[in-house]
Amino acid sequence: MKEYDKVRDVLNTLLEELNNRLDNITHDVRHDQNPLEHDFAEQATQNENNEVIDQLGNSARAEIEQIKLAISNIDNGCYGICEQCAEPISKERLAAVPFTSQCIKCASQAGPKH
């Protein structure tokens, strides 16, 4: 759809950035550059950091899936339609969160999902 070519470009850029971030997170958790310390206390600190980094990775994975869905919806003509109530999603909401799949009303009822 021509109407959403710019949105598609933005989504593809976001997708590329998130994939790069996820690669960096994966390398950090695997300690590709910096092996685990020999000191037990330092290892405990590193493991705590790994948990935080892993949560960031999980968030990135979830956002990647939302972006892929939004791109798919652009391709099949369903972009901008709420998956919950099938009403149009406001242009302001799409501008703020281009990968959202719900209108503001349904999103506020469902919780923290975009």
C-alpha cells in the first residue's frame, strides 16, 4: 500500500536496530568478549546483570514480533485496524507507536501492550 510506504520504512529501520541490539545482548549474555570472573562475588554480580540484560532481550524479541506483524498487516491491507474491535486505530496513535495492533481504547483495557 502506497499510503504506508513511509511507515514500512520506519518499521524496517526499527526492526534492523532491534535485531542489532538483540545481537549485542546475546553476545553480552554469552560473555563472548568478557568471560565470567573467577571470583564468586563477581560472578554473582555478572549473573544479576545477565538477568537484566536477558529481560531487555525478551522485550526486544516481543517488539520485533510486533513490528513484523505490523509490516505483514501493511502488506495484506489490515494495517491500522484494531485486532480487538476491528475499528480504525487513530493516526496519532499509529504515529506514536507505528507497530501497535490495538486502538487506544482496547489497549487501555488490555494492559501495557502497545
